[in-house]
Amino acid sequence: PARAMEAGQLSQAHDAAVDLLLSNAPASGHVALVGAGPGAEDLLTLRAHRLLMEADVIVHDALVPEAIVAMGRRDAERLPVGKRKGCHTKSQAEINALLIELGRDGKRVVRLKSGDPLVFGRAGEEMAALRDAGIAYEVVPGVTAAFA
């Protein structure tokens, strides 16, 4: 319904909202792999900010500044899964499993990665895991340091 409203399609938004209210099906989750850009919160894309404000859960790397993580919805759960040289709080397999679990629970998840999610971010592995599990996802590129 929200996307239809954004597009100005009021009748489609109404129909989608009614369908959601009348269905007994569990909510389907969605994971957005979002690039946080070069580290300045004013360089976050508008789409990234919108998704942060809609997120139930924000799964973020250690290199993402706290100021960017704080831009998320106030009541969103924040899960640090950062990796630094020699210190991994979660393995990539554990991160993949976490994203799948949250998606299956019907959560709107933002997987916040430093820079661009497809450059050095192992987003390809996360995308493959989500695809294999049947979890809907999207990729939101960050502003690259070259343009910042």
C-alpha cells in the first residue's frame, strides 16, 4: 500500500490495504541491502533513509557510523554484526542465517553496510542466501567515496 500511495495510485493502495487486513497469511519479510556511503549521514541516499525509517530491524556493520544507524526508526531493533580485522562478532554464515530468520519472521530488515553493499561487502553471498530461502530483497547502493 505504501508504494502505491507514493506513486499516487490511491485505488490500488486502498485495495492492497484491504487485502492485507482481510488476509490471514503471515506477513512476508523483506531485506534491503543498503550502502551507508562514505560515512557522512548527509550523504545517505533518500531511499536508504526511507528504508531506515520503515525498518523493524537494522543489521549493521562495525564501520557504519553510529550517526547513520541512529537515523533509523526509533523503535527499530539494532543488531551489530560488525567484522574488523581479527575480530568477527558474527561469521558470514551466521549473518546470512540471521537475515533469513528475520525475513521469515515477516520483518522489514535493513542490512546496513559501509560504503556500497556490492563493493567489498559480501552482499553477493547475502543475496544468494536470501534468494535460496525465498526471501524478498533489494539492493540500495550507497554514494561512493569517489563522488563524495
